[in-house]
Amino acid sequence: MRGQQADFQMMRQSIAKFVLALSDDQHLPMTVVLPCLYNADIEAQKAELAERRIRVVEDDCSRYHRKARPIVY
């Protein structure tokens, strides 16, 4: 089970690295997708990305009836 989880995680990282390298090679800007959460971590991340002039897209929070649970790290 742990081996499968490790393999899956390595595959996800490889795909992410490939997409980032392709974007850089083709000069395509990436868009960061942020969750619909109102906490200090997300707000700080949005401010940092705006400062670096990186495009950000947020989920449409009005579509959800219940308040999103905070992320626990």
C-alpha cells in the first residue's frame, strides 16, 4: 500500500514538473487556482502572487451553501 502511494506521489510530481517546464518552454503564463477559503494563509498567498504579477483564479464561493471548512496543515 505504501509503495503504491509513493509511486502515485512521484507520478503527480513528475506531471507537475512536466507542465511547469512546458509552460516555461512555450512562454505560456500559468494561472494559480486558489480554494474558496477565507483564512490568513490564502490571503497571504493571494497578496504574494499579486505582488509577483501572477494570475490567480478563485473558486466561485457563492455556489456553495455551506461555509468551507478551514484547511488543517
